[in-house]
Amino acid sequence: MNNFHYHFLKTKKELSKAADQMREIFDMTADKVITLTEPVETDIVVRDSPQNAILELGISGQYTKEARCIDVYLDHNNTHLKNNFETEVSRTLIHEYMHVVREQYVPWEDGTLLDSLIAEGLTQSFEIEVQPDLPPSIYATAFTEDELQDLWDKAKAILDQRGWSNDEWFFGSDSIKRWSGYSLGFKLVQDKIKKSGLKASELYKLPSKEFLI
């Protein structure tokens, strides 16, 4: 796949063993995500990094626009990852590639809280668009409707807030539960999808505030 350049860090034998399988999964997934969105040349760096993987999944990802790079972190000893390897590797690429294409039009790395909520809502909505037979990710549906309303009431006053303090909405703090921003963003984007009849792959260029209309 010419748009993606794969780099597997070779300091861990476990990663070397999985590299060929991951390339196949990445290539298969790339065909889908690029067809639905657009091609953006991207480096994908894969490393064995349990401390950066989501405990419940055994994997996580991060996109950095300046480097145009998706970092993928694996915990090869994680039971969930072992049992769902193809699903989670594919889901991670789908999620992070939506960040890639969204960032070309609506920068969110240094954006507002609303930009971050919508960016994450789009990634999770894109996951189920590409993998419709799978349930939404655990971080997309971590709260009840009443809890989401409470989160929205709290977020409304600071949607234009920028900076590191937005991180607590996604990773948790003393006052905000972990994954709040992911689940709230998913709801906001899903509401827009239901109202507009459009898919995440048709909405990723839309300014964040238009998701509230």
C-alpha cells in the first residue's frame, strides 16, 4: 500500500513474529479506509509498549500531524489482544486514520474541547462504519444516557477551552471519569449521523460547531 509506510521496531522478538500478520491486516484495512475517505501518505510505527496500550484492549494508537505518523502500541501478553488480534489491530488503524483525514481540514491537536470531542466521535463512528458487524468500542459506550446528559451539561460551558486540561475528558481526573470525552463525542457524532443521514466518512470535513446544529 503506497500510502502507508510500515515501521516495526525490532527490539522485541514478539513484535517481529507478528509483523507479517499485521502488515496483512493493515493492507486489508487500508483498502477500505482510503476508499471511503481519501489517500494521505502516512507512516505507521508499531512498537511493543504495554505501558501505552489500553489495559482492556492490549493495544492503542496515536496520530501526530507534524510527523504524519500513526504510532501503534501493543501488549503482546494481553489476553484480550491475543484473542481478538485481527479485530483490534484493524480497529486501531480505522480509528487513527480518521484522525489523519480529519486533521487535514479541522485541526484538533491544538483545538478546542469541542474539536476533540467531535474528532473522537468521528473515529469511533468510522470504526462501526467500516466494521458494521462489530459492536462499538468500549470507550464509545461507557456511560448511560443520563450520565451522558450530565457530561454534556458540564461540557457545554467550556467547549471553546484549549490546552492540556482537555485531556482529563478522555483519560480521567478526580472530577471527570475516564473515557467521558470518548463517549460524549460518540453521542454527538451519532446524533448528527442520525439527523443528517450521512456517515462519518461523509462528515469528517465538517467544522466542529456544525455537529451541534
